[in-house]
Amino acid sequence: MKIGFIVNPWSGIGGSVALKGSDGKTIREQAIKLGATQKAMAKASVMIETFLAQSNHQTHSWFSAQGDLGGSILKQYDIEPLSLYPEELPDQTESQDTRNIVAWLVSCGVDIIVFAGGDGTARDVCSVVQDHIPVIGIPAGVKIHSGVFAVTPHAAGEVMAGLVQGHLTDLRLEEVRDIDEDAFRENRVASKYYGEMKVPVSAQFMQHVKVGGIEQEDLVLNDIAEWLDETSESEVVYLMGSGKTIDFLMQQVGVSNTLLGVDAVLNRTLLKADCTEQDILAILKTHKVKLVISIIGGQGHIFGRGNHQFSPKVLKTVGKANVIVIGTKAKLRSLEGRPLIIDSGDRALDLEWTGLITLLTGYNDEVLYPLVSQ
């Protein structure tokens, strides 16, 4: 897993001296004069400690910034970041520095961004990430009005550990909100909405109609089919394949299907049945393409078992971002925490795609789950 890690070292510094926030150089200088100390790094350390203890010290790739912005905290735990932010930073960083670092993390292809700060930091992260990459906020600020934070730094570490252990972890869009600090100091709360980010949260399994608390597979798949139909793009070719799950989805939208093959669908119409690798490569020359696949077999494979038409050349052209993986929570639970597997035949590609992957598990319902190459 590729983890982006950033700390706002000045976050929360005004809280203990009743300054109602930490935004701006003047407030920070005033807080220091009043005897305030930086606490964000300690809270970020709690997350790291919890994560390492509960994830059995599995090896991951960390991307961070220098010094108190993350790098020095990681080194305290003998974690050598794979890469550090390459630009020189001032002693007292501002919002633009945070935004620049986050943009760099995105360019590194991280699976998730973990940040320590308050609502102001969340605003900076959201302005760059939006809803494209999952985030976890470590609460370290004076104002924590946004929904993107874990309830405690310890809880943030637990969620991260659950991700790498294969626990079902839902993805939810949560609001980023911040208040006007000047108004707050005058006892007026003026909260403003700044956007939404995807946040992993403890999975809730009672999402659909149940019998005895057990998920009903056909009802869940029907919900997934509805969501795919509602969100399908008319100019995109969807390559559907293969197996019973995809066959069920195709039946629900009234399109014929090759049970053990790959079918190309454009605007709810069958474009090409039982596609070969060469058929797919030809379609890729003329259309934007997305793959819709399901977890294959009992071992959790998503590529390399029964869908060799999706060759390494096809996957490189399509890109990981354009793959929709279907997997009900019941099927994921049957893996008992084992990760999903990619075995495309190209080791370098497989390693590039490993990390966290988003799975569609219901109607507008997604989870994060680890993907490995073995």
C-alpha cells in the first residue's frame, strides 16, 4: 500500500491558550508567546503506533514531507519514506505549502492520504484531492467540524490497520466544513461547506434486506445493476466479463451476455460479443473504455483467472482508474481477510497496481480492500 502522510505541525496550537484556532502567522506567534506548544506531531505519532501494532508491521511505501511535516515522525518508528517532498519548505508552513505537498502526493500515485490537522488543513487537502483519493484525518486542530476525521488519533490507526488486514471498510463521502475564526472569537459560529472527500469508515453490513442477518446476494446484485445503469456514460464502452455475477448484472439491464466471455456494451446495446484481446485493443483505439469485473473463484483473483482477454497490454491501456470491481460484502467476508490478487502475467504491472482497490458492493456503496501480487 502506498501511504501519503502529512502533518500540519502548527495545527491546534491556539487551543490551549484560548485563541479559538491556529490559522495565520499572527495567531501562531501569539500562541507561542502565551506558552503554547505544538501537539499535532504527538497525535500523528499515536496513529502511527496504533497502525504498526495492529498491522503486524507489514511493509508499506510511505510518501511524506520533511521534518515535522511527517518525515521526522516516521523515522522515529524506523520507517524510511520511499520519497520525500522534493521542494524546500519554510520553517513555518502555510496553506499553500500544504496544498503543494498534497498535489505531489497525488502525483506519486498514493492509495490513501493520512493527514493530521484541523478543519483548515482538511480544506487544503480537499481543494486538491476532492473525492478522487480516500483520506483519513487525524484530529489535531482546535476546530473539528468536518466529517473526514477519525474520532481519535488511535481510531485513525485502527482504520488504517483494518484496511491492510482485509477488514471490510466502507467508503463514504463526508463534508469538509470550516468556521470563520474571527467570528468564533466573537462567539458567533459561521460554518461554511468546502466540499467532500472519500473517507474509509468501519463497514456496516446491514445495508440490504436480510434473512437472519445474512446478506441476500441477488438483492445486492440487483442494487449494483441499478447503480451501474444509472451511472453509465453513453460514450463509454463497458467491457463486461466474465462469470455468473456479470451475467446476472447483464440480465438485469436486458443485454445478452457470454457467460464465460467478455462482451462490449455501448449505451446499453451489445457492441461486440465474446471479445478477444485483439477485439478489445481495436475498441480501445476508437472509444473510451471501462472494465466491469467481479472477484473470480474462491481465492480472490480479479485478473489472471478466466479473463485472459484482459491482457497486460489491455490493462496498461485502460488504466486502473477505469476498472470497476464488483464484490458483494458476503463474498468479501468469505475471503476471511485474504487480499484480492492480480496475476496478469506482467509482474511489473501487477506490482504497480497493488495497494488499495475500490470495490462496488451495493447501490452507491463502496469499500476499500487490499490488492496484492503473489
